[in-house]
Amino acid sequence: MRDAPSPIRVLVCDDQALVRTGYVTIFSAQPDIEVVGEAENGHEAVQAARRLRPDVVVMDIRMPLLDGIQATLRLAGPDAEDPPRVLVVTTFNVDSYVYDALRAGASGFLLKDAPPAELVNGIRTVARGEALLAPAVTRHLIGHFAEHLRPAESSRPGREDVVRALTPRELEVLLQIAEGLSNTEIAAELFITPETVKTYVSRILSKLGLRDRVQVVVLAYRVGLVPGTP
């Protein structure tokens, strides 16, 4: 008899006790999710994550002592060892904070008014290693702020570098990722299997020197492969 998969270990970080209680109640009701701890500020989040080794950290942005962006950078930034997946939850009127969180290493974001089912799906999505970038806000958010990256990160690949590095099929998959589609959705769009999509995603990450799908989205907007908002 095959052993059941281990539950997804989740750390909940939010400075509002009522919000934390709501998240814990929602997540604990799922058979495949285990809430291993809570934190009410960024310092506690970093310490708890390093101690408890969660698979996913649900991170608020506006928290005292150390905000969610800096906490995310310490946990999942380029210098982090064995980083957890960080799912940022925020409100729509703080776009720049969300963008900074994605640059800091977050695997995705959701709005705080997302329904419970969407929050649970968000945990599972980032735990699988996929980015969670809601298509409804991806264009507005990434498209608007990607322009600010260009002067500071001119050494990063440009549009022609990306196009030359990828095969036509890989470029097609990259564009689908940039639109916020999951592997299953990309497979349906391109009439290939999800396993084949995973292979393409791995190749794209390797060829472009990117860590995850969030960085694929940021790069696609930054170099102009996907148009930003008008």
C-alpha cells in the first residue's frame, strides 16, 4: 500500500490576530495542509520559518518590526539556503509593495479578500513549485512596475537575448506563463501534456538563469515580450 503524501507544512504570518485565526481555521480544515506555526511580525516570521521549516509561508506585507518584504527577502531571497515558498497576501491598492515582494523572492500573491477556496488553492499551487499570479492583476501589477527595473538591471538579458536563448516552443510557453496560466492550462492551450509543460518550464528557467516562474513573468514584462497596461 502506497504511503499517503506528507501534508503541506504552512506558517501563517500576519499582524492581525483575527486574520491569522481565519487562515488557520481555513487551512487546518484541509486534509493535505498542516499549519505548523504563526507569527505576528516579520522578525517572528523569519525566526519561526527557520525553526519550523515550513513548505509555504503565508506572508502579510504590512507588519511591525520587519515588514513582509524584508522578511521574504531573508527567507526566499538569492542568499537564502533551502528557501520556503512564500505566498504574499495583500490588498490591491499597494501594487508597489507586491512587486517588491515578488522581487524579494515571493512565489506569488493573492488579494486579502480572496475566497477561502482560492487561498487553499494558492497554498497548493506554490507548494508544487508554480507561481501564483492571478491573471486579473498580473498585467496591471507587473506591466506597470516592470519599467522601473530596466535602468537598475541593465545587465539582465534583453528581448533579443531571450528570443535567441529559447526555441519557438519554449518562447510560446514563456508567454503563457507570463499570462498567469498554470501548467495544466498551458497544456490545454498548446495541446501537450502537463509533464511536457514542466519540462519546457525547467528548460526556460535553466537557459535564462531564473529561479522560478515569478521571475519568468517579471522578465517577460521587463523586456517587452508581454505589453504592459496602457
